[in-house]
Amino acid sequence: MTPNNDFPQLLKHWAAHRDEHDWVLGTVYKTTGPSYRKAGAFMLFNSLGQQFGLLSGGCLESDIQRHAQAVMLSGRPTTLCYDGSDEDDISFQFGIGCGGTVHILLQPITKQNNYLQLELLTANLALMLPLGFNPELFFHVHSPKSALPSFANLEDPQPLSIAACANIIETGI
């Protein structure tokens, strides 16, 4: 496991190896009560069993890895919930000290789902631009037409938030 949580560096590593392995993106999309990581924390898993980043204090990652492998095999996203206050929950049995509840979304990263637009995110992070940033619109509004660069290879994404994706998976809507 690589505990580095520097998102741009993790994305850079993923991009360099994206077609060599199957990948899953794990994201904390909701927490209640105390937790080691908050909503927005992410982690990458590959088919070699390697883990990059952390979604908890390190105590849930083995179980999350098991679920990530199932996502790789099925190609379907799933949600997980670890309740540190429930004696029957695996997180309680692991003796997790936080006592809160952590909701996690696991999504396969594949060519078929456009790599979850992580390539665009990587490019925008390199330029320090927001994910939904439309460079053609920006340059059209803020620059003379002669200064309009070519961004033909970039799409204008309409991304869903992680919470919205998780809600779709949980409810089927």
C-alpha cells in the first residue's frame, strides 16, 4: 500500500499504468461522526493488489481491496458502509477507534466508462483548472478570437458529484 494521498501524484501514477492493469477508484462520499478520512478522500486499487492512497486510518483497506477486486471482475460500481458503532459491522470487529460511519463508492476505471474522465481531471490539475472548466468558453469570453487556442481534444464534461454517483448506485435511479 502506498499511503501517499497527493491526488495529482496518484493520478500521474495511474495514467502511466492505466492500460497495464484493471483499476478501481475508491472515494469516501459521506461520513457521520468521527472518522480518520472525510468525504472526498480517495484511493486507487489495481489488479495486482496494489493500493495507492488511504480511505481510513489503514484498518479498512484490506476489506476494501477485497470489494475492489469484485468490482474489477464485475465491472460494476458498488457502495460500502463501515459503521464503527455497530458491533456486528466489520469495522467494529477490527477495533477501529473512530466510532463513526464511513460510506465509500468503488468505481471501475475502464476505457468503456471513459476512465471516469480522470485523464481530463489530470490535465486540468496540471493547469490548475476546475474539473468542469471549459477552456473554449473561457478563452472565447476572455480573449480576442485570434488568441483562441485549439482545445479540440478536450470535451466539456458534465460530471456528477461522487455523492450523486453513489446515490444512483444505491437507489438504482
